[in-house]
Amino acid sequence: MTIKLSIHHEDWIAETPFRISNNVWESFPVIVVELQDGEHVGRGEGAGVFYFDETLATMTAQVESVAEQIQAGAGRRDLIELLPPGGARFAIDAALWDLEAKRSGKRVWELAGVDLKKIVTVFTIGLEDEPEMMAAKAAAAKHQPLLKVKLGADRPVERIEAIRAARPAAGLVIDAHQGWAFEPRMEVAPRLKALGITMIEQPLARGGDEELEGYQSPLPLCADESCVHGGELEQAAKGYQMINIKLDKSGGLTHGLEIAREATRRGLGLMVGCMGGTSLAMAPSYVVGLLCGFHDLDGPLLLKNDRPDGMVYTHGVVDPPAARLWG
């Protein structure tokens, strides 16, 4: 059956400017791929990987480069050979999963052989100039039981102290976004543990993780930028105890599931994350999240608006995506 591929761009405005140690977003531009077979339409969204210089233009060019093969019937396994990991492959892969689910009448987690479970997402507190500003954001998110705090090298302990005072019972993880040096910043890990932090994500720069090898961290360390795809698992495991799977990085759910299963085999903990975006991007991430212990799927909560039939969030609990949305 012939498939028609189409692609378009969207720009989703952030509720407030979203800042990390090395970037800030006022909106989240994405590509959307649609695959139509005459009766069914499968959709997928990709934001790309900003630190690999992916843009709407580069992702669009990648999609267009394989459009003929996809329209001729190339599947998800073929796609892994056709395109490198990244936002374009994520969008096409998600559309292929969605199309298969609609054709079969099954949900994607059934097709993937993954059991449903309760998922509670973190809510992200972006980096602000002063600790008190971050504490105010944490206090405003009073119905969110888990917070993920973006930090840089400037006063990390003071920022967590302020947030802990504002939210004494909240679960807390932190994301340094490659913003620390091994010394002196890793020396604050025991103080952060005493404040109830349960995990540190990506403290050092990608490619500069050697100092973590052999380091006995008082808190689990999670690789994000330091583990983009399955080929980097072995190296990441030398310094990290967890892996953050982001489908924009891995190039889709197909490879994301492979990473999850191989990381589990190696004894690594798992987190699912996102590069931002709407519920259309969170839906396939939800599926790989069913294999993970930590979940960062709050992309739509950072937007002024989300898609119709979007993911439902209730005090941090994320419901499975509606079939009308995806999968």
C-alpha cells in the first residue's frame, strides 16, 4: 500500500522563558511528519538536538532525503539504516509506530511488548539568576510531587537550600546540563544528598567525563548528553549509574527501546527525558518510560498551549496517551 509522507513546522510558545546552564528557550519549534495510507494517518513530532546544531531546516532536509523510501514501504528497522539518530528520525519513527497502531487496532505499548504502569513525571524548575526566584517557582508548583532543578556552576547548594525550604516534602533531582567542573563542584554532592537530592544528571561536559571513572559518588549520576545512542552505552557506564533516554537523541522509540533493554542488562538505571515539545512527542516517550524508573515528560506543562487530546497530567501522574493523539 502506497504511503504519502508530508512534513510541516510548528512553533510552540513557552509559558515563561525556559533557561538551562547554556541556553534559553522562549518557544519550542518542532517538525511534524504525517504518513497517510488513504485510511489512516500516523503522526510524529521532533524537536531535534540543539547541541548537535539540529534545526528545522536540517531535520526537514533529512526527512526529505528518505521520503521516497518511506513512501515505498521502508519500515522502522530500515529507517535506522537510512538516517542517523536525531529529531528527523524520531519524527518518522513515531509516525510509523502510530500508523501501525491505527492499522492494527492495538496500542503501541502492546506492539512493543511493554506493560503499563503508573508514571509520575518530574516538573522542571528552570535556572534563574537568584535562588529565591527558583524557590518561588518551586512553591508555585505545589501540586507537583517531584521537581527537577536546572543548575549551573553558580551557587548550586544555595539554590537547592532555597527550594528545599519552599518545598520540604518534594522529591528532588538536579540537572547540571554539563555546567560543572569535577572540582570543586562534585565536592558538593554530599551536601546535596543531605538536602534530599536523589540523583545528579550530567554534571560534566560530554567528552569530558573521564574524571568520573572510578569516582564513588554519594548520589547516582545520570548520563544525558554523554549517552546519545546505544553505541555510547559502554563508555557512559564507566562513569555513570543511570542513562537518560531522549527519543530526539536516540532517533526514535525503536532504538530507544533497544537502549533501555541493553542498559537494563548492564545493570544501569533508566530515566526517560525530552527535548521539550507537545504531547505528540511525549506519547512515544511515555512508552519507553514504561521501562524506566525516573520520568521527565513535562514538556507540555512548560507551554502556553498543548495539542487537542493532549496528555493528561494530574499532580504529576501522567495518563497513557489517548489513541486520538498517538499510538
